[in-house]
Amino acid sequence: MNVEISSLIKWVSDCEYILIYKKIIGDEAKDMINKEIVVKILKTNSKSYFFKSECFGIELEGEMIKIE
């Protein structure tokens, strides 16, 4: 399935940002448009960062990996 997501990032500090979905094409999650997800960066290295996020009272932890 092809999904295209456009979002806005508002930086709160060097390690925290708010992700706001502005446009979603090809997915059923259109109710996420204009919703805010608070993301806190917990740890970084040269190829990734570990984060904790919260949206709708649900907290998730994960890793974002740089693709070259």
C-alpha cells in the first residue's frame, strides 16, 4: 500500500518537537489530520535516535533510523 503523509514539525526545544499531520493520501487515517503528536528525543547516535511519543493519551517508544 502506498501512503503519502505531509506534516509540520514545531520544535519546542533541542530534544522535543510536536508533529502535526497536514495531509494523508492513500490511507484510512484521515482523522489524524491536524492532530498533534508530542515527540521527545531520548538518545542519539550517528545513525539513529530513540524517542518517546504521546498522542491521544497513548505513549510509544521507538527508534528512527537514518536511510542513506
